[in-house]
Amino acid sequence: MSRILARDVLRGRPTVATSDVGNAQETIAELFGDHRIRPIGFHQSVDMKLRSVRRGGVGIEFLDYGTEVQIDAQALDDFFLVQIPLAGRARLQVRSSIVESSPTLATIPPLERPFTMTWDRGAPHLIVYIQHQTLADVGDRLFGQDSGTDLDLGLSMDLKGIQGRAFLRSVVELQDAMAAEHAAVPDHLHRLLAETMLSRLLMATIKPLEPAPAGNADDRGRLTRRFNELLERHSAEELSVSDIAFSLGVSLRTLQAVVRSELGETPSELLRRTRLTRARELLLAAEPGSETVTSIAIEAGFSHLSRFSSAYLQTFGELPSESLHR
């Protein structure tokens, strides 16, 4: 596998540099959301260098903290990150799951769950930023309509295999184009390069949604009922569809296939709708002044207020604050 050199990532693009931890944290928060950076060891400063370009729902970032750091991050909202150390090693921890990354193993932080990372000194990263909807659209075209709505990329990606190497080549091609001035790369060429990269990411991390198992109809109905029961009891907790599949003793792909076949919606859509319905009940029952939209959103299982408000408005035709003050 050819090696990507740090100096070649977005070469010629402006570099943001700072040694102040607070400035570094504020700069990175604007790109990736709330988090806390803590230098590890004797040094209480960083030597951060950042280059970043985004266009059409995707982005390429070069990030080097220049020292060993621990990063405590809030749950990602509506975008994925593929993080590739260009040298050295890094660690991603999500609850009890730990992934040690290197130039041959990328990490993919999860959506809707907080996580912690440790980056070694001398571990500059190439980071691919991808809007959730942009990737879902490519998934729909690649695997079939609605297949992209339940995207579970896992926490890591092997870059040594055929599919991983193909993804990495497409990342290099995309970053070369994005390093050029915006006008130098026509929109249609950028879209082609971006969609190629996203398709290779999906092929390297997930399989097409399989048809519902052709087994006993009673078994499928029983699995669906148990799924609905878990939603009713635990939707407000910090859980994902993967957690539900594990609790039910089936694979994620089996749960997705059965639920979509039996109920006509994906597990993620049903989990989100259950949480929204619960939030509406709480908002309408609350006394204004005693509860807030934020506290109710958290109680219903939402970790991001902006995402909750947008989904609520789309579902019920009014803002959560309007329901609260009825």
C-alpha cells in the first residue's frame, strides 16, 4: 500500500497553526463539534497544524496536534469521520470497545455516542468528513432505495485489503482535486470523485441490505414484537440499532431486513419516531417554566438539540418550543 505523506495532504492550502490548547479546541470545535483536548505528559501546550477543505457534503482535513493528546468528544450529529493516521498510532474508545489505529487501520467514530481518542505524538491524521445524508444518498443508489438510511460503518476500516486500498486511492484523488482552487475543478468532476470515494467506503465497511430471512413467519413476527417492546421500554436510553440487535441476539443486517419487511420502515426510522412521539407527549404535558425543550429532548433520548428540533418540526409541523408553550 502506497504511503500518504503528511506534507502532501492539501498541499498549498492555508495552514492554521496554534500552540494554545484553548484556541486549538475552539478551532476544531467549529469543524467537528464539542470536545475537550487535554495534552498528555509534561507539556501543557500543543503544536496544532490544520488544513481543511469542504465541498458538496464531503471534506478533507489534515490535523496534527504535535504532541500526545486525549480528546473527549460529544456524539457526532449528522456526519461521519474516517480518521487515518499518517504515521504513529491512535486509539478510539467507545464505551468498552477500543480500536488501535495506524496507517493501515482507520477509525470511524460513531454517530450519537460520545467517544474518547488518544493520539500519539507524531501521529498526524488525514480525516475524511462526510455528511450523513450525502453518504445515505450514495448508499441508496449503490444498494437500492432506502438502503442508505441505516448506515452502520463499524468503528474501523482495514486499509490493507483490496477494498480498503481502493478507498484510500479514491481519497488521494479527491484530496488532490480539493487542494486545487475551487474553480479549477468543475462541479461534475468533484461529484464524480466524491461519489467514487463514498461508494468505495460503503463497499469496504457494510454489505447490501439482505432480503428478509425466508424462515418461519412466526419467528419473524416474534422478532418484530420483541423489537417493538424494546423500543417502548428503552428508546429514551443511550442505545443504537446495533445495541438493540445485540440484545435480541441477531445480526444488525437480519434485524434491518426483518423489521423493514414486516413493518415497512427501517429500525432507525422507528427508533427516531418512537423518541419523537415520546418527546411530544412530554412537551404537551409539561408546565412551561418547569421544563425546557433541552431537558425534554434529553429525557426522550436525543443528544443533539438542533437535530431533534429539525426532526420534530418535519414530523409534527411545529417547533418543540411551540408544543411546550401550548
